Amino acid sequence: MNLRLETEFSKADLLQEVDALKKQIDDMRPLPDDVEGRVMQKLRLDWNYHSNAIEGNRLSYGETVAFLMEGITAKGKPLKDHLDIRGHNEAINFLLSIIKDTRPISEADIRALHKMILVEPYNTEAKTPEGLKTTKRVSLGEYKTSANHVKTATGEIHYYATPEETPAKMQELMEWYNEASTNPDVHPVVAAALFHHKFVSIHPFDDGNGRLSRILMNLILMQKGYPPVVIKMDDRQNYYSLLSRADANENWPFVEYIAERLKSSLQLYLKAASGGNIDEDEDLDKEIALLKMQLKGGVVAQEKKSEVGIDRVFFNSVLPLSLKIVEKSKNFHEYFFGDSFWFVFQYYEDMRIHRPSLVIVNNNPAPYKELLGKDRLAIHFHARFSEYKDPNNVFNLNIVLTISFDLFYYQIFLDKDLIVSNLYHDKLSAEDQNKVIKCFIQEFKRQLTENLKSPKS
């Protein structure tokens, strides 16, 4: 079998970077059990959520975690969405058993995995050769018996292998896999990425081909000692676009994409092994905490509004958040002649509302001490980007976050939109911080877009 293309791809510098990261991790082994466990749990939860979400599963990340970790079903969400998550998780267990047995995958294994991810037969919408709407029964572990071509966003038909061609093409794929995966000149990332594309281009089953292709790709990687790749729901269009380019024989961009995603997984290992925090935006999932509180009989406040509580909220949550926003805002520094960030502390004194002198944001608590002793109504965090560097369209951007203090809650608003509401004993989580920063960036984008569309005369 001619593996010239696979061999050429395997010489890429990017794959040497992947192997260098893997070697760093291998040199640190054996890793502590808690490190290995935390990383694999995170990757597995991400994998279960994103791979199903790409295919239309409606469970949120939090609902997925609650279902897999606690057995809690999401109220109002379809049973099938829960079954798909459970089936996908069981397929990963089966995948791990194959790896443990150190044997190559077979077509029988692929059929078994297909049964696991779909759980039970069901009917789905389809079209007749004449284009009429109909339904068809999706069988488990059996190759398709009718065409499963799809209409693309442009209205064109994307053709997969016919039912008659499928058995022979699957046999060819397995022969290619057996040779590519044992050839020392073919990098595992190349073999895994190309297997993924070849499998999807056959589309051997009536449904579940996308999820199964990602499972099989990760099986190939994990058999060679690499962690799994997670393709994020947010990156779905880019992922589909690269698969389409591979259909037109532009294979390297897709291989490159998988290699970059693998680097992210490897870097996660390194970060965890170094004692770093591996949580991301969607991981620090407040939905779970709230759900558990509800199960215990409702949200229980541990304290009411007080000077001590507000001081703690400011120094432990608000100030670190503001410094993070300042850091993220450095990305826009080159486009404006200036930027500045400050707090305004709004409070009652002598029955009047005061707005004292502006306090510039910094990591030194001294400037804030006196103002934090007041009976505050709110704290306003201001960000100003001054003089956009276009001589024909100079403008400023102004963004204000407001932190208000209720009897039991502190709340963060952008304009009048509530972003976060926490009890005083709850520190802003990484998820909360990223939610606020995301809203901040979206507001920056909104104002920028409006000014660019409507230049100042």
C-alpha cells in the first residue's frame, strides 16, 4: 500500500512539537494518581459533552456533568439526549478496555461501539430518492441499507458511500488502518486524523457517524500513549469546513487542526502536573452547585450584607476580576492612543449619595481601604479606550460594570443586564469571571462595530 502522503505529512515540524510535549509528560511519569485522574476526568467530560453537542444534543455542559457524575437528569430535556450521553460514556469505557488489551480495533468493535453510542433503535426523518419526506428506522451496529447523503448549507448534496459500496470501503479502511498504524514512518496523529476523515466520508451507519469517528480517532491516539482530542462545540463550523477541504484532497489542514487540538490536551497534562489550575470557562460549572443546593432544600445564605462581607467580595472577587479585565484589554492597546481603568465608589453619607474621586485600578489595597468603610450602594468599574487610531474616524469606547450589594447577594451588571448574582460567601469562580469578561468583550465589540459603521464626521 502506498503511504507516501502519510509519510510526508509525518515529517511536519508541528508533529515534532506534539512529540516534544508528550516526551515532557513521559519524563515526569509516573504522575500522581490525582493528577492523572483530574486530567482524564476533565478530558472525558469535555469529550462527552462537546462530541454530543456538535450533533445537536441539547444538554448543557452542567447538565451533562450532573448526569454523568451525579445521575441527575435535566428537567425538560429529551430522554434521548440523556441516553446519547450515557451511551457515549459507555463507548469510552469500551474503548479503554480495547487499549488495555493492546489489540488493534476491528470492524466488530466498530459495530459494538455504534450500538453503545445509540443505545436503542429509533426513527428519524429522511427523504426518498424523489425528495419526499419520510422516516427511517435507525438500526444499531448495522451498516446502512439506504443512502444517507445530506444537503449542505449551500443547497448542494454531499454524497457519501452508497449502501452497496459500504462493506467493501470499510474493509479497505481497516486494511489501510492496520498498515498505517504499524508503519513507523506514519505519525499516530496523521493516522488518527486521516482515519477520522476516511470514516466520515464513508458514513457507514444511518446515524452516529460523527460521534463514532471521533471515538475511533481518539482510540488510535490513546493506543499510542497520547491523550484524547476534544473538538469544541464552539469550533464546529471550522471543524466541518476542514473536513470539507479534506473531501477535496486538501488533507493537511485537517491533520494540522487535530495536531493543534492534541497539543491543547498535552498542555493540560503539563499544567496539571505543574500544580496549575486546569479549569476552563465551562468547567467551573455553577449549575451543579446550584442544583445540589436545590436538592438540599434551597439556597442557604451563610451571611447578610456587612462591611466585612463587602470587603471580602471586593478584594477576593471584584479586584481580581478587574485586574484580569485590564490584562485582557492589553490586546486592544495598539489600536488606541490610550486606555484607563478606574473604580467609582458610590455610597450614602449625611443622607446624600456621594461619588468620590476616581480610584485607579491597581493591586495595592491602600487606595481602597477608606472607601470600603462606607455604606455603599454600588461600585462602578470604568474602562475607557481613547482615540481610535484612524485619522478619519477617531472615537472613544466607554464600558462600565456595576457591582451592587443587596441584603443577601452581590450582583454584577453591564449596563442594566445582570451577569452574575452570588451570595456573599461565594467567591467569583473562574466561570463567573470568564462570563463577565466575555460580556465585557462583547460590549467592546458592539461599541467598536457601531463606531466603525458610523464614522464621526
